[in-house]
Amino acid sequence: MRKWLACTSVLLSVIVSTNAWAWWIFGPTYDITPAKALNLSVKDFSGKTSNLNPYVLELGLKAYACARQRGYDSRQVLTIIDYSMPAVEPRMWVIDLKHLHVKYNELVAHGEKSGDMTGKYFSNNMNSHQSSLGVFLTANSYYGNDGYALRLRGLEPGYNDNALKRAIVFHGANYVSANRVMSQGQLGRSWGCPALAKNMAKPTIDTIKDGTLVFAYAPQGDYLRHSAYLHCSA
């Protein structure tokens, strides 16, 4: 009996220590409607939130609520990328809204023509090698030239609706890692894709694939003024 209890205790401690999964197993569940999403703030979430800009979260939730009103994403998962932050800092958050929990906070690269340390220039054009802003819907995962990857469907005409044609996808890359940050003081850059660390590509993609929402932010006045998802008329 003591041996069984000891094994059970060890197993539970391992599960609880694995933060990303423990909250999913043991945490309370919420039904975050579009209206409720608009009233959330950083303090409502558990997990890695200390580096999440409250203003960026507010915009992401506003875009999320609008997308939900338009019939997107029944799984209540929102990914936010803040390209205004330095690439050497974890600037992508995968947020499980059902549990009000930040599941992942990861490094992510931007396009080689979008800027050096931060994303400054964005495009929806073919062969621009720039990242795109706005609201995306995740599509299917697949294995391609960069290994395990995830297609993105841009939902905002003029800003990101060429994402599928441009092959803007989540994928892992050797030039994205904490070791590279420590040794070189920077990440490499993509051809416009939000590239992830190799070891985080599969768990992240498996969490957000097949119809969840992604909001990519930068302080670009034209986008912020004209995005149909930030000024919703669903």
C-alpha cells in the first residue's frame, strides 16, 4: 500500500510540475463568450503573463471576440504575437481561454525584410519576405521542407489574406533558440513565417492547429485604424 501511495505521489508531482498540462487537467473551465472576452485583462490569466503587454492583450481579445462573432474558433484558443518586442524575448503567447491560462510563451522569428531586432515593416505581397499583421485562422498541419508545419489562413483582406499563397506557416527553425540568443544575441529571420524553436514546433502546432485564432500585432497605424476585427461590425 505504501509503495502504491509513493508511486501515486510521484506521478502527481510530475504532472503538476508540467505546468502546461497540469492546468488543463486540474484547472477550472470557463465558457468565454465574445462578450466575456472583452472584459478580460492580464490579471485574469495564470501562466507566463509578466511580459504580456496589457494593451496588446486587449487588442488581441477584441479581435478574438469579433472573430468568434463571425463564427470562427469554437475551441477558445488564442495565439498572440507581439512583433514590437525584440525577437530575443519570448513574444508569442498561446492562451487557453477555456482555462484562462497561458499555455506557451515562446520565441518567434519575423521576416528578414521586416526589420532586425523588432518587426517594423509588414506586407501581404508575394515574395516580400516580410511578416503580416492581423487575424489568422489556423488550418492543417503537414510535413514540408521545414519539417512539421502549420498553414495559416489570413482573414484580413489587404493585410494578410495572401498568407496561404505566400506559404506563411508556423514551422520550426534552427535559427530560433535560447542558445542562439545567448551565443549571438539575436535570432535568425524567416521569409515571412512566424518561425519557432525546433523543440517547440510540434507541441505548439498540435495545440493551435485546425481552426484556432492567431493575432499578430505591431504598432502600425494604418492596420490599427482600419482592421475590421479591431473595429467590429459583425
